[in-house]
Amino acid sequence: MEKQSLPNATISLVLGIFSIVTCICYGIIGLPLGIAALILGNKAIKINRENPEEYKGSGNASAGKVLGIVGIILNLLFLLVIVWLVYKIGWENFQDPDLMQQRMTEIFGK
């Protein structure tokens, strides 16, 4: 009997990759992708543990789970940096580009 592909393993891997890529490019989009990759990877690994002789592709599930965790961490760090910047610069200063530039120069120097 030929082994079947593990359900959701490849999807978990793809979502984990997209979670990291969208964190670098867009930020908040990657957080739900990382959470979905983690959940789907956990489900696939659980299915594989129950019937290891029936499925192949547990490496994709494990990689998707790890990439999902990395994506979640990176996205949370990105959000913390954004919150810190808003706190340091001030929300009202974001409305005026000159004032925002002045505040950023004060905080980060030249």
C-alpha cells in the first residue's frame, strides 16, 4: 500500500513561509498566517503520530510548524516596534510630516 500525503502538511509549510515573507514586507498580515501554519502543522503531526505507516510528509508539517512559530515571533516583534514608535513619536505627530521628522531626529539622532 502506497503512503498518502499528510493532510495540511504542505499547506502548513506554505503558510509558514508566507508568514515570514509578509512580516518582512507588510507586517501584520503575517500574524494570522503564522497562527494558521502552527495550528495546521500541529494537526498534521498529530495525525501522523496516530498512523505513521499510512502517511508521508511529516517533515513538511514540522517545517510548517517551526516557520509558523518564527513568523508569529517576528510579527509580534514588528508590532511591538510599531507600538514603541507611536509611543515615542506621539500619535498627534504622525499627522504632520515635518513634526514627525523632527521627533524622529530627536529620538534617533541624525
